[in-house]
Amino acid sequence: MKKAIIAVAAVLGSLMMSSCGDTKACWELTTTYTVLGVSTSATTYVYGTRNDIDAAIAKAKEDLKDYGDLNFTKKRVNKAEADCQGMK
């Protein structure tokens, strides 16, 4: 019984740690769009939480919906806050 309680506590602890949507990190955001038949992409780096990035992407999609097909991709990169904001 004691082992079962420890196992359940370990599983619950790992599940609680896995939902880290509010851990800040450096994100590489790539926006791909097509203008006059030419596909173009732009990459920017943003420091924030996964939730911040998702909210920014949703707002950008809403603000730019009249400009055609936009595709946003995000990728977490291993950079410090100072390094992330200095990247272009």
C-alpha cells in the first residue's frame, strides 16, 4: 500500500510539472505569407511564455486576416532573455 501511494504521488507530481505553459523562454516565430503569388517568410525572436506567444499569434491572425493566407510557426530556442531580444 505504501508503494502504491508513493507511485501515485510521483505520477501526480510529474503531471503537475509537465504543464509549464507559463515558463518564460526564447521563441523563434516564423510567419509565412503569400503576396502576389510570391511566398515570403519572416522570422522574429520573442521572449515570453508559451501562453503569451499563443495569444500574440491569435491576435496577429485576427488583425491580419484580410491579408490572405498567413501561417505562423513557433519553436523554442535555447537562448537567455538578453540574447533572445538582441537576435534579428
